[in-house]
Amino acid sequence: MKTLGIVGGLGPETGCNFCLSINNKLKKMTKTQPHIILDNLSISHDAEKKLINGGPSPEHFNLIKKSVKRLNELNADFITIPCNTVHIFMNKLRRISKVPIISIIEETAKECRKLNLKKAGLLASTKTVKEKLHSNELKKNGIEVILPNSRDQSFISESILRIINNKITKKDEKRMLGVIKKLQKQGAEGIILGCTDLPLLISELDIPLPIINTTLILENASMNKLMGAGKWE
């Protein structure tokens, strides 16, 4: 089995859960523990807040660049970054890395195409939305993206910060469900969780539409890669 390198810490709970989930699924399937290197980054709350809300992010890029280089030096066969927003750096990071980096954005578009979606609602950080990370990739695949209004978008970014700081409430869950229902009324046939922290908020909600969980999509792509010629799904 190959070696997976993970750039973690974006946020910390999500990175650790991502690593543990892959480990447990493959261990159960193959009776062998996979070789995973998790590089959990130390990022300030202020930098996290600035990035999520759409501001500049030099601190993030420098930390992730160093992490990618470390994982290369530690002989990872490929790298994943369980965070949608920092995929704004993907082209630069791929030029730095000697090994492949799986894109959560590209894998999500593939999954939406498999589901034959024509319109998808997007829940993501303000930065991800502004940079059109999912919108541009989905457009290539003939899929229209439906976005929340500005007020709901601000709420989503605020919710992501509360998730990272373990401060989510039942009120957040209820309002997020309301946002999803609005997107459904606008024609969304599925909802993309375009932030890997969001499943920690809406995993137990009664969602009226198919959920495209980008965290699980990246997990599956990583497991397929770990198993080489094999395929896990």
C-alpha cells in the first residue's frame, strides 16, 4: 500500500477526523493499517478568520507550502489537503510538489457529474465562493452553481468559524437547514458541502436533497489512490 501525506490543521478537528476515518475504513477492509503522514499545521485564529471571510492569506500559503515540501521529503506517494478554501493555491502547490496532490475541487465535480446534476447549491466559505473554485470547475462539467444570498453567505462563514472553535449551536443547525431549503426552491438538485468543517454542523439534519460531502469524496479518492489498482467505494 502507498503512503498518504495529509496537510492538516485546516481546521484541526477535520484534519484529524479525515485521517482517522481513512485509517479505520482501510484497516477494516484490508486488515492492514495504512501508512499515513499527518502534518497538522499551527494557524492563528485571526489568520483563519481572515481567510474564511475572503481576505488575503499569505500566512496560509507559506505554511501549506512548507508542509507540502515536508511531506515530499518524508516520501509520501501523494498528498491531500482536506480544506476546500486553500485550493486557491493548488496550481502553485502542484508546481512545488514532486508527487501528485489530489484536488477536492476536481473530485467533487466528478461526483456531481456521476449524479447527473444540472444545478447544485453550494455551502462554502466566502473566500471559496469569491474565488469561484467550485463554480468554475462545475461549469466545465455543465453544472450550474446556485449560491446563497449575501446575508446567508455571511452566516455560513460565521458558522464555519464557530465549528472550528467548537461553538456551534442548535440555532446554527436550524438556520443552515433554512439556507438549504432556499437553495432547493431556487432549483438546486443537490447541496455541495464546500467546506470540510460543515459536516460537523449538518450531519444530523433532515436534509431534503442529496448531499455532496466533499470530505467523503476526498476520502474515497485518497483510499483509491492508497490501494493502487484497487478501488474503494
